Amino acid sequence: MTSATSDESRVEPRGWLADSSLWSLVAVNVLVLALALYQHWSFGSLLMLYWTQSVVIGVANICRILSLDHFSTEGYTVNGRPVEPTPATKRKTARFFAVHYGVFHAVYLGFIVGILRREPLWTWTIALGTALFVLNHLWSYRRNRELDRRGTPNIGALMFFPYIRILPMHAIILSGALFAPAAFGIALFAVLKTAADVAMHVVEHRLLRKVAPAAPLAGPPADAAPLRAPPRS
């Protein structure tokens, strides 16, 4: 008889290959890169599009935190103190993330506006790319929500996941890739960013599969005496 462990190890390598949300993410990134090269986008325009995707990721993460039914707070502290997995903790975490993530992106938007200078901040091609990312992350959000309900995700980990996806943007800017030739720089930036998207998508879903299952509703103890009908008079 084949054990559950061996069955799981046998199908595990195909897990990410069969993930339709992962391949839709790759497809959207490839379409965006092709659109950027075809339209001769500047780095500012590409950063603007990825900024909107980053905002979409943040909004989806807030909704995901608020929709948690069961979650863990292991290793998660507020003001240096451990917290309990209560609805109040869930709301406070969502508010903290919204403020911190929002302020960060407001500052980043100012940086992008400085790069664009006299270029238009919003075009139909950027709107099209944003719509594609919205559809992709909506699909991913619905799947993640179902996985969250089957387990007990760590709310602290969920709060920090979105920051990992925007690291390539910082790496490219800080390394001076903005001064590379337009086509080469845009292609390099898009490849690094897509690689981070794919890597974090896979890591996130693997962590979700390893979380503890949701606690069942409490029932009577196993050794409790069975109920007996009262004797007839």
C-alpha cells in the first residue's frame, strides 16, 4: 500500500507546473514586456505600470488579511508584545499594513513622477497593463482565500509577503540600471521583476500548504460516558 507521504512527494514536483495562476502571472508579465518594447516605453512608464501592480497586490493583501477565519500569530508581536489571533488583531494588522504600504507607495509615486517629468503619467497602454494585472491578482486572491480557509496561515508572514515582490524595483534603481540603454534596461528590469513574482508565488503557496489545518469545532471528550436513556417508571 502506498503511503500518503510518498503520494505527496510523487505529485509535489508537478504542483507548481499545474498552477494556472502562476502561468497567467508569467503570461501577463510577458505581454507587458512585449507592449513596453513595442511602444518604446521609457523606464518611468514601466515603473508606473509596476507601481500600479504593486498597489493592486497591497489591496488584495488587505482583503486577504481581513477575510481570514483562522490564523496564527506565532512569532508576531505588536509594540514588542505577543498578540492573540482575534478579530481585533486582524483589523489592526490590516490597518498597519495599509498605512505603511500606502505611505511607501506615495513616496515611490513621487519618485516616478520625477523620472517621467514631461511624459504623461497615465496612458491607455498603462491602463491596459494594469487591467491585466488586476485580473491576474483577483484570480490569485480567490485561490489564496480558499487555501487560507483550509489552514491556519501566519498573519505576520502574510503582512510581509508583498514587500518581497517589489525588491527588484529597488535593486534596479539602486544599481543604476536606469542609465542603461532603453531596450536592454527595460528587458533586464522586466526579467528580474518577473523572476521575483514567480519565486514568491511558488514560495507563498508552498508555505500555505504547510500550515496547520484549521482547528475543528470542539466536541465531547473521547472518554466521555455515553448518554443513557432514563429508566422507565
